[in-house]
Amino acid sequence: MTASESKNVRVRIAPSPTGFAHVGTAYAALFNYAFAKNMSGSFIIRLEDTDAKRHVEGAEQAIYDGFTWLGFTWDEGPDKGGKYEPYKQSERLETYKEKVEKLLEEGKAYKDDGAVRFKNPGEDIGWKDIVRGDINFPGGEVKDFVIMKSDGFPTYNFAVVIDDISMDITHVIRGEEHISNTPRQLAIYKALNEKAPRFAHLPTLRNKERKKLSKRNDTVDLRIYQKEGYLPEAFVNFLCLLGWSHPEEKEIFSLSEFVEAFSLERVRKAGPIFDKDKLDWINGEYLRKLSDSEFADKVAKFFKKKYSKEKIAEVTPLIKERIKTFSEFETLAEFFFKEPEVNKKLFGENYKKHISMAVKVLDEIKEWNKIAVDKELLSNIEKNNFKTGDFFMDLRIAITGKKFTPPINDSIVILGKEKTLSRLKPFA
């Protein structure tokens, strides 16, 4: 990008307040944000809220909350105001009407059954897309199209052009599904004698079946990832890797590092796969980078102080290497905080012998520590010719109610002698 093109960069994300904050919106916002900050430009939020039927109460705040959670800051928007306000389409209706009147007066649009149609210019239309290179559409493909509906509300293709002109938007960075809209928008720019912004069309996020992410089949509500206990910095790191690669081929890096290294030229055309397994791996890496104290603090906050922070801190060393999201803490460690429900069907055939021996041996331990627990249990397993795996599985089930937990002997030490024996004795 030339020096002149990088001056006063202004980009926007323009979601509709019709529900929750979508991961696809977060993805597009991330790339807009990174481009703006890399170029010392402005990142703007604008709401396309002219479809009153689809408006959902609280959706606007959900957008702000989602972006804030991810660590994005914006320079202008409906909640902040700015030089180019208003930033809601519903508050700009007079502006759209004025522009429509201008096109009608110049014979570039005409009325049709109460609506207003833009007159097809009949010219080939093309542009150099920053991500995809040269894109061209034959003139015949752009038919006459509605720019103002009979109810007085503008259509998307008209409103978005007027908004981008009014707000001095320099670059439009959006999903590839908008490529087919671009010829109509460029025709409007030309009819209004306005310079068009540069376009960059990002690849569409896809699921493992390589189909476009959908509300029906995929987890696309950003709030769900918050509720499951993903760290926002890990989620952003994951989004960064969708369709873009770090120049040093790093997989773990911060948002500020992404901004510094970002360029639209490194965005790939192919639709990236939203791989939740990869997200889990990245989140796990971030969790393990936390100190034990930070980890315990965040777990306590995530569960809204449901569990004692002191107990969480005690359990943290056993959990941190195994956990992928904070929500898994409860799955792995709940038995430390409440009596488990034990299904006897999970036990092996010799469980009574195993647990009876464990009760006798553990009851005789004077110094309750890991070394003593390991030594006494292992030596008695050998004396009784028990299978080690079967013995510890029965012990695990009796104490935790589950087959998969943190190391059982470490867990026994943390639980304490009294609580451990109280859980074992009913099955001895």
C-alpha cells in the first residue's frame, strides 16, 4: 500500500442489531480493527438498523459487549458519537431521501410502484480487490435495482454507499458474500460522482464440512464461548489464524502483535475452517501460561465465587495441565467441593476387596502426604496381587464418582484423610 493510501485510513464494521454477536461479525471486526490500528487510522462501528421487523431488544448492547470482551476499541459509534454522527441508519433517513431525489432529478433513477429504482448504467464494472485481485462484472449483469422501498426506507446497497461516503470511509473490508453487491455499489458511487473506497473481501468462515457457518448447525453466538470459559485473548488469537498467517509462522501471539504484523495482502482467499479443536488447543496454551494464582483467580471469577478461592488454588496444580476451558474445571474438580453420586455399575468385579484394603491401609497412615499414600497403597497392591489399574479405577470411582479425574493419589491428599475414608467406607 502506498503512503498516500495509508493517510487517514477509516474503516467500519456495520452489523445489524438482529440478535447476538456472531463470530463471523467478530472475525470481520478483528481484521478491520487490525488494519485501522496498523495504519494509525480510525475504526468505526455503524449499525444497519433499518429493518425494524428483525430488530431484537438488547442486540445492540450485545455487539458492544462482544467487541469489548475481545479487546477491540472503536473510535466512533452510536454509543460514543463522533464527527460523522449519527451512526445508526434509522437516524439518517433524510440523508438517503436527499440523495434519492438527486438521482431522480438527474434521470439516474425512476419511480416504480411507490419504490425508486436505480437505472442500470449498462457499463462493465470492475475493481482491484486487495485480497482477490482484479474482479470484473459485465454491464449486463447489473440490472435496474431498488434503492428506496415504498415505505421510505433505503435498501442495503444504497444506504451502505451513502453511509460510506458521508463518513469518509477509505477501505471496505467485509465478507466475500458481498462481492456480488459491489458492482451495484460502484455504479451508485459513479452516478453520485463520488470516489469509491478500496475493497477487500475476506474469505467466509466454514465448518468442518466446509460449509458456511450457520446459526442452525454451528456455535456462532459469541456469548456461548464466553460462557464456556474461553479466554478472550485466546479466542482472538484463534480468529487471527483464520485466513491469515503470521510472517514468522507463529501460532500463539497477542492482539497487539497481530496488529503490528497485519496486512490485507497476507489474507488468503480460501475459506478457513472454524476448527473448535484448534480453538481448544490455543485456549489450553493460554491457560497454562497463567500463573497458578492468576488461574485460581480467573476460575473463582468465572464461577462467580461459587467455590472457595483457597480450595481452587489447592486444586489448580492438578487441573491446569489438563483443562481446555474454565467450564471444564467443574467437570474435573467438582468432587473436591461436593459429595459425588456414585454409580456402582462403574465398579470392577473386585471393587469390595480393593476398597476394603484401601480403607485399612489409608486409616493407618499417620503422616498424610503423597509419599506415604503412594508407598502404602502400592506395596499393598503388590502383596494382594491386585491389578494396579483396576485397583485405582475402583478407588477413583468411589472417591470422585467418575472414571476420568486428576491423579487420584494427589486428589486423596488434597481431600484429606477424614473425607477420603468417609467416601470409601460405604463401598468396603
